[in-house]
Amino acid sequence: MKIVKLDEIGRVDVQQYFEDVVVVPTETVYGLAARIDNEKALKNIFKIKGRPSDNPLIVHISDLDMLGGLVDGDVPAEYSALMDRFWPGPLTLVFKRRESVSKTVVGKSSIDTVAVRMPKGEKIRNLIRRLGVPLAIPSANTSGKPSPTRVEHVIDDLGEKVALYIDDGPCEIGLESTVFGIIDGNYVILRPGSVTKESIESVVGKKVLVKSKAENSEKLVCPGQKYRHYSPEHPVYLFTGSAWYQDMLKCGQALGNAKIGILRRRGLEYPTVFYKEYDLGESLQDCAQNTFSGLRFLDKTCDAIFVVGFALEDEGLAIMDKLEKAASYIIN
Ligand code: TXA
Ligand code: MG
């Protein structure tokens, strides 16, 4: 395996490396990238991650002129407004797709849409520009594990299965992009992320629904919703009730000698039942950036992970989406 710094990518023969999959940094999380015209590499993504073949990949573009090759028909005015405001950045939009987009990218369920985003970093976009073709990039974790926000997390999960890792230090945002689409006339967030519901509503001027969990009766518009996500090896206890302090104390005592780790938000006082702490920081942005990293850190040395819930607004909505999916127990 080879690790190259993103700053040094100018000296690497990228065409040669993208004959197969490559680990790349983005502002949200690290991803496992393949050219969308390289079927062998695309299939390898599913194999290496252990990803179900019906879960589609997000296509990453460097410039707006790459959209034409992916999208069928006119771009809705609301999407144009969102692209003006949030691209390049952590917002993925679900478009009606061209017939020519690889079935491997859109998943075996053959949905008639394609999810596209333009990542924020100038250097990663330059890389895509040099390749001259969009990249399909899912998060670079083993399916079901917390997303990686540092290159070491990816190496822990994928090791020698990938030949080239591009390192750019810790991710700025730390949660995956917000996935948004207009589905049957409704404005829907299919996966909460750092672009908040409130900020999307302010741009489109309409009420936005959040549907990040699969509901059996409905047709699946976001296949990723039905799979288990973000789970460390050890159980996560999510405390959402107003009596969380007492609940934590009781649970801590009930777990006896277990080594309990806490994802600690600054400004809260916690009972002293903890073997190890991970500081999430104070602002919601800090907590978002550190959540996955903290889950992975505590999972290595603790038997159980405790965390207090966040209010379901602004970035708190996306953090709670990840924590609820990671949690074995929600205590409220
Ligand atoms: O921030 C991100 O989006 C990261 C970085 C690497 O860019 N990528 C990422 O990809 O999180 P992934 O594959 O881990 O998650 C993609 C999510 C899945 O839940 C998938 O089901 C959904 O997006 N998705 C992909 N294509 C879709 C489509 N056409 N319609 C609806 N949902 C789609
Ligand atoms: Mg993922």
C-alpha cells in the first residue's frame, strides 16, 4: 500500500492509479473512489466495502459541465439555486439520470436517478478535472462501520485491499453530505448532513421533509436507508431523556466492571462512571466533525460507549441521525 499527501498529488501519475480504486479525502469523510467509466474499479468498490449491490454510489464532479453527461432533462430551478448556494460543498442532489450512467453506479435496483455532488476542496476537484471524468465515491468504511474522517480510520478498515491512499489530514466537516431530492413533488432530505434542513428551506422557500429511515410501505428512493450503519463493535448507549444524568449513572452501575467510554460534549457535567473520555468539542460543528472519530477511538479501548442526545435542529439533526443508527440502546 502507498500513502500520498494530497498536496503531492501533482507528481503522481493519476491516470495509472485510477485503473483501480483509490482512497481520497473529501471535506466530509474519506471516500473510496473509482472512475464512473471503469466497471472493474466500480465493482471493486462493492467488493472491498462489502456493500450491498443495490445501494447506489454518489457521483462526484469537478465542474458544472460534467452534469450534462449524467442528468436527463432540465435541472429544476430549486436545484440551480441550491447549487449556487452550496456547491462546491457537502450537498448531494438527486437528479433524473441519463440512460448511459453505469448500472453499477446506480445500483442493481436500477433506480432512474443519479446522486451528484461537487466536493469542496480545490485540490480534490483538480484531481477529478485532471482525470476528465467524474468519480463515484462512497464513504471508505467497511459497510456498517462509522464513516472514516482520517486516513488511519480507512487503513484500519481496508488495509491492503487498496493500493493507494491519498491523505489530507482530518476531514473538515466529519459527517457525510446531506442528500436532497425533489421526489414526487416533495422536497425531501434523504440523509441529513451538515447542510441543514433550515438552510435548504431558506433557499428553496418550501417546507422540507426529512426521511432518513426506510419505511416498509413506501418505495425506496434511497436504498442506503435500509441497511445498518455506523456501528462500532461495542454497544452505543444514547441517552435522550431529560433525566439522562440519572439514567447514565444507573446504566453505568448496571454494567459493573465494564470499561465505559463517553463522547463528551463540553459544557455538560457527567457522572463519574467513565474509563475514558473523548472530547467532542463545544459547538455543533465541532461535535459533527468529531462524532465518527470519537466512536472509532472509544471502540478500540472500551466495552461500551455512552453519549447524550442532541436537539433535533441545525447540525444536531445529522448528528442524531448517525447516533440513532449507531446505537444499540436508546434510553429516553
Ligand atoms: O459526503 C459524502 O457524501 C461521502 C463523501 C465520500 O463524498 N460519500 C458518501 O457516500 O457518503 P455513501 O455511498 O457512503 O452514501 C451514499 C448515500 C447512500 O445512502 C445511498 O443510498 C444514497 O446516498 N444514494 C446514492 N445514490 C442515490 C440516488 N440516486 N437516490 C437516492 N439516494 C442515493
Ligand atoms: Mg457510507
